[in-house]
Amino acid sequence: MTATDPRPLTTVRQFPPGFLWGAATAAYQIEGAAAEDGRTPSIWDTFSHTPGKVFEGHTGDVAIDHYHRFRDDVRMMADLGLSAYRFSVSWPRVQPTGRGPAVQKGLDFYRRLVDELLAAGIEPVATLYHWDLPQELETAGGWPERATAERFGAYAALVGEALGDRITRWTTLNEPWCTAFLGYGSGVHAPGRTDPVAALRAAHHLNLGHGLAAQALRSAHPAQAKVSISLNLHEIRPLTSSAEDREAARRIDAVGNRVFLGPLLDGAYPEDLLADTAALTDWAFVRDGDTATIGRPLDSLGINYYTPTVVSAVTEGMAKPQDDGHGASEHSPWPGADDVAFHRAPGEPTAMGWAVDPNGLYELLTRVSARYPDLPLLITENGAAYEDEVGADGTVHDPDRIAYVHGHLAAVHRAVADGADVRGYFLWSLMDNFEWAYGYAKRFGAVHVDYTSLARTPKSSAHWYARVARSNELVDPAES
Ligand code: IFM
């Protein structure tokens, strides 16, 4: 807004100065080049090549070929006015077996990407782990084993030392809940294991891995490393106000949210979580000193939000298993919460079947910021899949996505006005890409990708978002 802007102040929704406007991606979802320059398979290569695991046998072998097209992709980000770009580093590209020295070519790819971003005035925000564990480490036991956390710390040191002169904002892990509970509990994600105890052990070793990685990044570049973690915090709503439904919400909050927030920010695993899961494990895998390692102060907390989670107690005659929005499985990803039922939240569903509910984001932000008032927040993912179609003129109009993002940005703005210290917003995703078990069937991108030619076409949401990013204010969807 300028001094001569004729609009009444109340209609202008300006974001704080310096607010980061970004978009996010992840290595396995976009890079391709799965066997190039020394990269070896990750658990997602193995999983996607296993028949029946991913929609129509899709894999990330080529993905959207960002590995070879990153320069054009960065140019496109600059055209879209982004001030930040969140990407992930592929562990098996940089340290193929998860052990030993880094592969120079792997590091060089990220160095070139970051240099390109910096030259375009775009701040790089690097995630060290977005689900692509080197297969060799899974074969040795994976995240349920403590050694994997230690390996992750060593990998973080390699990357931090090599790139920490030019990357200052780091995210250790993306959505460790998915890694632990979808990967080792329900098995809908790689590596596809279905063991609730392994899932709980994985959750702890992910937390520990975060703590070790945070230390490594800070010691590599003490003056400038800013460390964060991105959690897909569940905004949980009991179906009714009954004591039973509120108890169901408490259980899901314990194993969905506080299993990470507890050791990261409260100094301990929550007592109620330990009690809920006591029949499965005594948590003896948590050693003295672990929570101190995990709980070192964060520079910010990344929050990924898409839709709320509605739960109730299980009542007689209710179908099992329940659809909790995380993919169908005979095995629950919620250890210690067998007596909890999941319900579709009210609101228009996106192509993922997830209800659109911006108020859930407002509630999440205000709740987290009231609980941890000194912790800056970043929205590191928010967005929606829709069935986008390319028009006869080659353009892609996605008004539903614009409405989704507009609604959620309005919620962020309201949370900021009410005191939440939110420093930035990253749209998921920059481009259409490999949506895990759904393969290429779900399009989250602001930029359309033709999966035959790999041509990129910014959708109308990308053009609208560019106006938001450039003006630092919430542009009316009608102006798209
Ligand atoms: O595509 C994923 C991303 O990798 C992690 N967060 C949720 C997104 C949409 O499902």
C-alpha cells in the first residue's frame, strides 16, 4: 500500500515487513536423475518400485526433472516474485550409503542451485530430510534404530560444512510424524513397515536426529545457522463435547503433536503419551541426555497445515479401519489410540478429500503461539490439490486453489493481528510433482507440469500469488 492508495485501511491486509513469501518442494518429488552422479536408492525408490505401493506404479525416477532444469525453475520463481524457496537435500545424492564422505557432485548440485537462488534474490531454505532415507540405512534397521539418528547428525555436519556459508535457514526434518507413523506404522509410506513399536522408536530417533543435526549445523556455522523443524501439527477437533470424544482428541494430540512438541519444546515426552502406549513399550530407548539434545532452542518452528482432524470415541457398529485422511491401511498409524474414530471434517473437499478449513490454521497458529510465545513461526507448507485442466489456449485456471490460499492467508493475517509471530508462508507446492503413494495423480502445484513434455505453465494461482508476494498484502481473488 502506498500513501496515495485510495482504499480504506480496513480493506488492505498488509503483512509484516520482511514477511517471507515462498514456495516449497522436496527432492524425491521433483528432482528425478535417480541414478545420476553417484546417487543410490532411497527408501522411496525401493517403495515406488515395489508393485502395488504407489498409484499405477509411478516412481520418482524422472519426476519433473528439476535436477536438469533447476536454472529455468529458479528463473520462473524470480518471475513469480518469490522471496524464498524451500527445497530439500537428497541424503542419498550427497552421501549415498548414509555413511562416509560426501559425494562432490551431489553437493555441487545444491551449491549451484543455491547460488542461482541467491543471484535471483531468493532466500534458500533447505530441509535436510524430506523422507528419502538411503536404502542402506533402512536395511540396517532404519529410523527405529538409534544409529540412524547418529548417521543423520553426521550427514547434517557434511551438508552444513559444505553449504552453510550460503544457506542460513535450515529445517532438519519435514513432518517426522509421517516418517514415523505412516512409514513404520500404517505402512502407506516408505519403507512400508507396519509395527507400532517401530513407529514409536522411529519418532524418538527422528527427534534425536533433529537434535544432533541442529548441533552439527550450528557448530559448522555458529554465527549464522538458523535451525528449524517442520511439523505437520494436527488441528484436532472432538466430534462432540462429550468426555469420550474429548479423551479421543487428547490421545491423538499426544501421539500426533506432543510426541514431537514435548521433547522439542517442553523438555520431556508427555506423561499421558507414555501411559497411552505403555502396553506397547516402556520407552527404554530414550536414554539419559536425549531430551536435552532434542530440546536445544529452535530459531523458529515450521508448521505444515492442510485440514483439521475430527475424532471421536469408537462407538458400536462403527466401520474399521477408519479413513483418517492419511491413506487407506489395515494398520493404524496411531499407536495407543485404537479406540479413536476419525471423521470427515465439514468443508468442501480438495482432490485429496481434505476439507477446506482456513479457521483450523488460525486456531493452530494462535494456540501454538500462546503456548510458545517467544518462538517465531513459519508456515512451511499449505496448499491444495485440484483436478486442474489445461485450457484450449494452453492456460490453466485454478480458482479453487486461489480461494484456498486466499482463505488461509486471511487466517494467517488474522493470527498475526492477534499476536502470533508468523514470519513467512510457503505454498505447497511450487510445481505439480510426485505426490508419494498417489504418484502423479494429485496436482498441488501453482505451476502446471505436463508429465510428457515436462513443460511448466504457471497456473492463474501462480500469477495471483506473485501479486501477493510483490505487494506483501492479501490481494482479492477477484483481481486474479
Ligand atoms: O506432498 C506432501 C509433502 O511432501 C509433505 N506434506 C504434505 C504434502 C501434500 O500431501
